[in-house]
Amino acid sequence: MKKFGLTLLTAFVGGAMALGVYKLAENKYADNMSIEDKQKVYFASNKGTGNVVSSAGSVDFTQAAAEVTPAVVYIRTTYSDKSSGQQDQLEQMFGQMFGQRMRPQGPQMASGSGVIISPDGYIVTNNHVVAKAEKIQIVTNDHRQFEAKVIGTDPNTDLALIKIDATNLPIVKLGNSDAVRVGEWVLAVGNPFKLNSTVTAGIVSAKGRNIGIIGRGDEDDDNPFPVRQQENPTLKKGIESFIQTDAAINPGNSGGALVNTAGELIGINAAIASHTGSYEGYGFAIPINLAKKVLNDIKKFGAVKRGYIGVSFADLSDPDAAKGVNSDKTNGLYVNSLVTGGGAEQAGIKTGDIITKVEGNPVYESSDLQERVARLQPGDKINLTVLRNGSEKNFAVTLKADAPAPRTAAVSKSAAELFNKMGASFQPLNQAQKAKFHVNSGVLVTQVRPGGIFDDTEIPVGSVITSINKQPINSVADMDKVITSLRNGRLIITGYYPDGGSFSNVFEVQ
């Protein structure tokens, strides 16, 4: 028995020595290996990620093109001289993706694309394709023509839902943009340069892109670093989490379809990055999972019901932002302030926390959070993970409505009814906003409720009211004073749209 034990011990010691010598030899050998040989050894030992599942399906494009093309329409819009200034600004902002315009003499024309998403005539397109248009004409792939009406728009995502009076229309199947993988093949279908039913192919080159094209210019100049305002609708930026593609997208593609090779709609083409206004290799599409929520809200409520966490934050992927809050982190969102009574404050999130995950998914930049939140309604819960004092903590945050309660408490009884008819809420301009609009007075429209005067006349959130009946307005109290002294039953409200275009609307008070 002793002999057996001694033999076993000897074998164990010998094996250990052999293993040690092997490891030393292996390390020495590895140091002398070429890069190519090291790669061979690595991939022989590591099988990588295995079979990556893509939403692309087959790499043959013919079937997808045949299925999608009949449901992508050509959109022609007509604008009056009065609205042309605003449209020119929108065209410039979105990389001239409206298409070719006529010279500004008389009514002006623009063009874009749209995607039929229901057999009874609902069509999705970009807000910037149809905003302020007096007439919207639809030409289908089989050359039928219809006049469309706008069901609703959402400038914050650059989406619009329009409708034509038709039945049994071909449609594009809605896909799942969350399943889209970088590197998979996609098709862009639209009407660039008025060339109907054009199909181009490329790959998804990135996801979650925030290029700052929607709602730009709302920064507070007093802030030392970029802040994405989640709780304040008067300062919020557009919601951007674009799918980036190198499929050729040109003027006229706006509102068209980005589909995978299974023919499923994964995005709505919205913008290009270009120095010339034409294709230079980068196009951007709104993810369909975000669009679904926006379009369903518009169809059901006439407007988007948007919830907010109730925080303002610095995006730590921006080195200047990270430096401004003395953070050495390169990912996540630094919470620099909370809305009193907001969902984040009530859940227990604190100033100085760093939001690292949303619903368990890493937050690398602001778009990772904004797009997830934008899919939800006020009252919904969202799970956030934050880094606090070196440890991660989880919070379930209940989203709050996107605007403060109507600011009518100080309004006299004689004016309260008219304020209610207006269907809007306001707050004074700060100095940065006055500088942006080049005005010395004004109030900002912070909420527009469905069915009110502002809703009917399409004065959106973010507009500035500078005067009522030629009297300068700086506060709700100023508005109360003018309305209370009203004698002729008419209100002349003057101001600027969010993009800087001016308006002067006359309301007859009943």
C-alpha cells in the first residue's frame, strides 16, 4: 500500500513538473510567434460568438424588392409663398432631402417618399416632408394618384402619419429594429430625384446614432457642458437613435423604406450626412420600433403621449461633458439635476448618479436611453441601473407626462375660459432663448393639448409668442392682462415657430 502511495505521489510531482516545463516552453514559444500564428492559435481555441442571428434573412434582394416596391409611394407637396421660408429652413436642416424645388415664384413644390403600412391607406413619412404643406398628393407605384390628409405629426422624431382614401392597398410588413445587426444587408426604397421606385442596397453601418439634427439649437448657453433635457419639453432635443446605412440615399428618399432582405420594414429614411446635399456614403433611418409607438399614438390620440424620467444629464461619451462633471467615465449619463416630483426623484435616483443601463442594456450614450424611453407612455415603468459611490443600484422609474401642469392658476376668471380654449401652456423665455429667436420679449409654448386653438392652428410646442394684439408678452400675467381687456372679440397672436419661421394668427373669440 505504501509502495502504491509513493508511486502515485511520484507520478503527481512528475506531471506537475512536466506541465510547468510545458507552460514555460509555451510562453517562450508564444513570445516568438508571428501575429498570424498567434491569431491561428487564438481562433483554434476560441470559437468566437458562434452563429450570429441576423434579421436580414437571405442575401438575395429580388424578392424583398418585389414585395416592398409596390407599397412605397411618391409624395408631392405644395406650399404657399407664406410658408416657403420655413420650408426652406427645414430643407436645409435635413440635407436637402425634400427633392428639387422650383424657384420661389408663386406656390412651391417639394417631394419625398412614404410607406403604406395599412391596406386602408395609412402612410408613414417624415414630418419634414409634409410640415405646413397646403396640399399633399400621393402617387402610388402603379401610377394612381390620391390627395392625402395629415393625421398627425411628431417633430421630435421627424415622423408623420398621413392617409389616403383607398382600400386593398399593398403594405410593407413591420419588422423588428432591435434585431437588426451591424453589418447586415438592407435596402433603401424611395423616390430620389423624382425617380420613382428606386431600390439601393448597402449594409447597416451603425446603430443608435445621434447626429443632432432634430431640435438642434436648444442648448442653454449658461451650461458648461452638453445637457440632454429629459424632463423639460421647452428644452428637449429631438429623439434620435438612427440606424446608419451606406445604402445610397438621396434627395427625395425622405420618408421612404429601409428594409431587410426579408422585406420587413426596419426604418424610415430621414436624413443624410453630406457636404453637397447628395449621397456621400451615410444615410440615417428612424428605427421602426420607435416609429410604431409614435404612429399608434398619432392614430389613436392625434398626438404623441410621451413620458419622461425627470432628469437632465451629461453624456459622458462626450469628453467635454465628462470633464465638466469631473468624471473619468467614458460611458453612461451623469445626472446633474432632477425634476421636483419627477419619476426619477420619486424612485430614489440622486444628482451625481451615473445611468449605466436601461432595462439591463448598457447605456453608452444618450440615444440608448432616449429611444427606449420614447417607446413608452406616461405611467409606464422603466428599469434603470445607476452607478453610485462605486456600486450599481437598480431603480424602477415611473414615467411622468412630458409637460408641466397648465400655468393658468394666476389667470383672472374672465380670461380662464379663453386660456382653456387656447389649449396651451406657457413659460417666460430665458436669455438664451431670446437670443436664439432675436427677440426682447416672449413666452415659450410648453404644451399643446388636443382640440385647442393652438392645436387646430398647428402652433407646436417650442413656438414663441411675442405679442398679443400688438402688446409685448413676457409672462402669463401679461397674457391675462391683454385677454382681460379684450373688447372686439379678436386676438392677434404673433410669434415664431420652433425653426424660426414667423406667424401671425387671428382668432375670433366666441
